Amino acid sequence: MTEVQQPMVDRMETRLNSYVGFDTITKQIEAKLLKRGFQFNVIAVGQTGLGKSTLINTIFASHLIDTKGRFEPDEPVRQTTEIQAVSHIVQENNVKLRLNIVDTPGYGDLVNNEGCWDPIIKYIKDQHSAYLRKELTAMRDKYIVDTRIHCCLYFIAPTGHSLKAIDITVMKKLSEVVNVVPVIAKSDSLTLEERELFKERIRAELAHHSIRAYPFDNEENDAEESTLNEAIRNMIPFAVVGSERNVIIDGKPVRGRKNRWGVINVENEQHCEFNYLRNFLTRTHLQDLIETTAQIHYEAFRSKQLLALKESSASKQQQQQQLPPNGA
């Protein structure tokens, strides 16, 4: 048998004698990606009245989703957690983003909230399952439509005390299947001192209950990325305020909330951490959220499903072998 020798990998950089042009590959990739567009899927989880819809609309600077709260006394209370998805195509400087927003009205609103998280977990897993089926199809599409959830914004009520039992249970379950980003909703109801103490307690509880909030570090991160991730982990949960309305400050319109004591400017970093959250989701970690979903959460789901399929096939084959032959 002839042994095929593999070429040795030369780690030394070879100098080119003239310009070749392969450095334009990044522009070629960019042109193809811009033509195809990008997909980002986010789910908002939290009790009614915490401003989930408002914050989503504030982040993407457009009215994308309507509130699902009850406004009339005779309006019936939802008896189960509903899953409601809306899709939009938004464009910024020739970059087209297909945005899929999933709301969860009814979550945590009942006296007995046991199992209210099950429809959310099921929906997230169903998106993984749908992608896997398309991936395993013999004549699969060139580009599979990706409905896998890339980010879960988990809304925490601004109690100022500690996490509720439901928050701990649900965030732990969610963190096993999706990138969880916890936020303190309507944080302007807390003083700055109360806010910092609340954030410290939440971080301590997340660590105590082994709840892994996004972002994660990996071996591909350089020093700058690791430093940024550490800074974000030290800031989580983001204390945010959302507003779709403009108020006038010093003659200039800003997005904010006006009350009898003054104006909360949502984009003023001294008032809340909205800017940090928006920049984190859209300007520094958007691609990593997508990649982490595929490489960690979906890959774990895929491996588990394929292993179960293999074991089921082996079990059926063994049962068939144990059957007596025809006519015996």
C-alpha cells in the first residue's frame, strides 16, 4: 500500500514579489453578504408592563412591535404564555437586516405561573428542530432560512431587592438553549444607589445558581475582545429605560420620559444604560450572537438529536434481528 505524504505546513510567511490581489477577498465577501442581507432573531421574555415592546422599538429606532398589555377592565387575562412573532426588513447604509421579533404575552402574569415558561422553551427548540430538518434534507436549499433565536432579552422587574424564584428558574432553563441577556426594566424607578446594589445582587445570584448569561469567552477571542466581554459581564444586567417619544432638552429633541421632576434621556449614559445595551447588541456583538447560537446552542441540540436518532435506529435493527425468520 502506497503511503501518501501530506505536504508540510509552512508557518513562515512567504513574501510576494508583486501584487496578486487576493486581499480583495474581504470586499468580495462583503459584496455577497450585502446582496444577501442578514438575519437576526430576538425574543423578549418578561411580565406584562415591563416595557418589552417599547425597549425593542427604542433599540431599533422604529415602531416594530405593538404592546400586548391589557388596557380595558373587561379585557380577559391570558391563561397561557403566547408566542407572537413579527418580521421586518430594516436597512441602514446599504446593510439590509431581516429582523424577527418574538414576544411572549401572558408570561408570568397568573397567580400560579408553574410551567409558564414551557411554550418559550418549546418554541426555541422548535426553531432548532426546523433548521435541522432542512439541513438534513437531501435537496436542501442553498441558503436555509434561519429562524433560530439568537438573543433572549430577559426583563427583570425593578424591585430593588433580589431575583424572584421564577426569574431564577426561567433564566437557568433559557441559558441552556439560547443566549440570555438580562435587563432591569424601567430602571428610572430606582435611585442610582439602589440600582447599583440591585445589579450586584443579581450578578451574585446568577453566579450562585450557575446561570450563564451572554457573552461567553472562547479560544478565538483576542485580548481586546476578552476585555470587552469582561466589562460587559461586570455591567450585566443592563439597567435600561425605553421611550419612543421625543422630548425637548436645551432646544433639541431627544428620546426620553418626562415626569414632574425632570426628563429621563434614554441615550444619556448618566441616566441609564440603554446606550451600552444597544451598542452591545448591534455594534459589537451582533455577529457573535449569531455565531454563538449556531456553534454552541444549535450544535448541542443537533448532536443530541442525531445521537438519539442513531440509538433509535440501532435499537430497531436489533429488534428486527431478534424476530424469528418467516415460516419458522
